[in-house]
Amino acid sequence: MLLVMCEPDPQEPTPDDPTPNEPTPYAFNLPAYFPQLQQPDSNIATEEGVALGRELFYEKKLSGDNTLSCGGCHFAESGFADPRQFSPGIDGTVGDRNSMAIINLAFQDKLFWDGRDNSLEEQALEPVTNPIEMHEEWPDAIAKIANDPKYPPMFEAAFGDDEVTVARVAKAIAQFERTVISSNSKYDRFIRGEVSFTPSELRGLDLFNTEVGDCFHCHGDFATGFQFTDGLFHNNGLDSTFTDMGLYNVTGNPNDMAKFKTPTLRNIEYTAPYMHDGRFQTLEEVIEHYNMGGHISATIDPLMKAAGSGRNWTEQQKQDLLNFLLTLSDPDFISNPDFQDPNP
């Protein structure tokens, strides 16, 4: 009898071939009252991708002189904002806008104060090459990352092979930033029925959500899934004449002059200074700005109804509003070890 030995099909894995590990889907643990989290089909978060993104978020090799990372302008203890009015880049130069907080960006689009980017993947590309930030060329940054023995295995675990590319760096950082979610403030626990508000906090909540305070139109809670931003752009009466044109620089529409994205109020206690240019150091100053009504200009938002006249809140009302805003602080968020520098 003739025995014919068949060669294994080279396209089929043999028992001795290693089976490629599939990345583990990242499980977002969100409150039921949060909106649906949207992810791009081309960049679904995985445990391995998030771990890589966290390393890259704090990686100083992405800067021209290996001294600055994303985390160098977005500090966890400051709600992933910068306590300095303007962040210095590696050359010592500074911009003219305060670094926006990285909080619950998974639920937002139109990123930056002027909305120039539409996704976290786009946003992650900018700081590396920006001459007043990390001031590095992408080919040089990629070479440094690829030559660090720590990274090729992490890229392989996240993306299936160890190739280091600009797109993959941006994807990984975006995956990490989508996990930077705050959902355990006193306000959240109040909504879940776990704690009670003080009388002052309740009065502040009422002030916030009625025409008396009129905060809810831009920072509404229920309508925006408790993110405390409408994600839109407004001129909130900071100036009567403009030095920073805001959204206009993106759209070219004169009606968009001096309009800036509404920042989230979550963790507002930690994210000073305030406004796009960091002009206010305290929440008391912010409250007083809205109490006086803002400065009239051609593009001031119609929602600034008290412009030129003021709201004339009492000292008690201002204190109540402040006390409510402090319920949006989430100490667990700023101390979450999953968000900290993995190599301090």
C-alpha cells in the first residue's frame, strides 16, 4: 500500500504555530444616565491600546528635546488641565490660550477652544509638531518610539504587529483619553440617591437650572447627559473688542468672532484658571463676571441676557451657586491610578 504524506496547507495554522492574541475589548463602566459612548469603527478601545496610549500620553520622547509630554500640559491633579495661564513649550514659548481640561471627551466632538479638530485622533496629532508645544517632527518622534525596546511589544499587543506609525500613536493616545471619565462627584452620587445636598447646594442647583442663574442653557445637565457643556460655541461677553477671534479662525464667518467652546463644569474646582485665556483665577471671579452680565459686542450670545445691566445676585445666591459647582468635584477622578503617569 502506498502511503501519501500530505504537506500541511501553508495558509492554515499548524498545532505548533502560535495563535495571535486578540486585543481585549475595553469595558467602559458608565452610569446609566450618561449618553451612549461613541467610538470610531477604526479605533475601538482595547485594554492593550489604552495601556499603550497611557504610556504615550506621558512619553517625553515625543517632544523635540525629550522633556515634554502631553501630561506636561494636562495635569491629573488639575483635572487634566494646566494650572498655569499658558503652557510653555520646549523652547520656552507660550501660547495665548489655557490648556483645556481632558474630562469626558469621549462624549464630545469639535475639540479645542475653537473646535478645529473633530476627533481625539485628530487632536492627538497636533501637539507633537506644534512649534510652541512639543516642537518635534513626526519621523523623528516615531524613530525614537520604535527604538525604545518597551514599545514594539506594546504596539504588537494593541495592533497585531510591532510597526510604529503616526496613525497608531494617535489612535492609542485617543483610546486612553476616551477612558479619562469622571462620574463619581457628589452630584453624581446625589443623582444616584447615595447622598443628599445641603440646603445651600440645593438652592445653587435651582439657581443653575432656572432663568435666575441661567447657567443651564450652555452647561445644562439633563439635556447633555450630565456633561455640563452643550459642546457648542458662544461669546460669553468677556470683551467688547477682540484680540482672539476664536471660532472665526476656523469658519471665517464674522458671526463666529470671539466664540469659544463651552468647557465642561465637571471638576471645575480643580481646573483653574478659567476662560479660554485663563484670565480668571477663582470661581468667585467667574461668578462675578456672569453676575455683571458681560460686555456687549457684535457677537455676544443672546443667552447673555443681562449684558449691560447685570443680574444683581445677592451674596447668598453667589455662595449657593459656588457651593453647587463644588459638588461637581470628583476626587476619585483626579487620583485614579489608571490615569496617572505609569513611570513617575
